Amino acid sequence: MCAEQLSVYDAIRLRRDVRAEFTGELVDDDTLWRILSAAHRAPSVGNSQPWDFVVVREAATLRRFADHVAGKRVEFRDALPADRAATFDPIKIEGIVESGTGIVVTHDDRRGGPQVLGRASVPETGVYSTVLAIQNLWLAATAEQVGVGWVSFYEPGFLRDLVDLPEGITPIAWLCVGPVHEFQEVPDLERFGWRARRALTDAVHYEKFGG
Ligand SMILES: Cc1cc2nc3c(=O)[nH]c(=O)nc-3n(C[C@H](O)[C@H](O)[C@H](O)COP(=O)(O)O)c2cc1C
């Protein structure tokens, strides 16, 4: 489907966390820039725009990160009870090398100076803003038929060293980004029996929580 024809509702419906469906081709630079532009248009507390994007394509760096993530996967798996480990085993949790492009999304809490309008009593609004940039990126990529997979099986210190993050810059996500041959209709974790989606009726309350 052409990007102009996809409504925001279509993109929300089609968006998937992608692990196994990357074609192995690289996302082209113009498309990547459009996707990053969409991320950069996100709302942010006090208009602080606390995000940055580190685009990683060096094969050796992708490999090093993939090896680190593989180790964290084993740690997680080994801490599971036997039945959950059996459910987890076939689930792929990243497409770092196959996607060919990693985007490290970072957060700078000092961006916007000492008085960020709106953040005084809810400091987390800074990180919320960066996460909104990620969601914009994810939806724009979907509209471009480009897959995104969020990887969080890593030690933040490892990722910081891998891409030379300066003091005060926090890694928020590693995103695997690349063209896909399809988007699954059902999330992988549901397809593999790990955890299903909740019904909207369970998530919406009226007047009081639980109401
Ligand atoms: C903060 C965050 C971290 C995630 N980390 C991982 C991860 O490390 N590996 C993975 O395979 N999926 C990861 N995911 C993807 C979720 O598993 C996925 O979004 C969820 O199962 C729903 O599937 P869907 O995104 O296809 O709708 C992450 C998603 C979020 C929002």
C-alpha cells in the first residue's frame, strides 16, 4: 500500500513488533529520513525534544550487540519455570543483524534547561516524550512498509559504551528497522502463547478505576 493511502488508523492496526519478517534489504536513506522526521515531530514536555537517534549500520557493531542480546536472552530463559521456558524457547526476540539498521533512541533529561515547562512535579514526562517519538517512528515506518522491532534485552551500560553515549544521555531503545515481506496480523507473543492482548472493555473505566 502506498504511504499516502494509509490512514493513521490503518498504520495503528497494521503495526507489529517485527523480528522474523525482515527481507534483509536496507531501508533506503530517503525513507529512513522521512521516518526520523516523523519521530522528531512528536509532542514533548515543555517542547524539550529530549531525544536523539543514533543510526547503526556497521556489521561489526550489529553483531556485537546481537551477541550481547543473545546472552541476556539465555539469562532470562534460564530464570523461567520449565513450562514458561518451553513456551519462550521458539520466540525470536530480535532481528538486529537481519534488519541491517539499528536505531538507538536516547534521552537527555537536561535538554530544555532547568525549568522544563510541565515537568516540575512529574519528572517522568521527559522520558514519556522520548517514547512518543518512538511511537511516531514506529507508525511512520509501518506506513512505509518498513518493520520496527524494539529490543530491550540489554544492559544499558553495554549499549552506552557500544555507541559512545556521553554522560547524561540515557539509552531508551534499540530499534531494528528494515523492509519486511509482511506484517503478522497477530502479535508474536500471542501467536506463540506467551501472552494475549487484553480486551478494550477491560482497559476502559468510567469515573473511578474499576468502574
Ligand atoms: C518498551 C518495549 C520493549 C520491548 N522489548 C522487546 C524485546 O526486547 N524483544 C522483543 O521481541 N519484543 C520487544 N517488544 C515488543 C513487544 O513484545 C510487542 O510490542 C508486544 O508483544 C505486542 O506486539 P505488537 O507490537 O506486534 O503489537 C518491546 C515492546 C516495548 C513497547
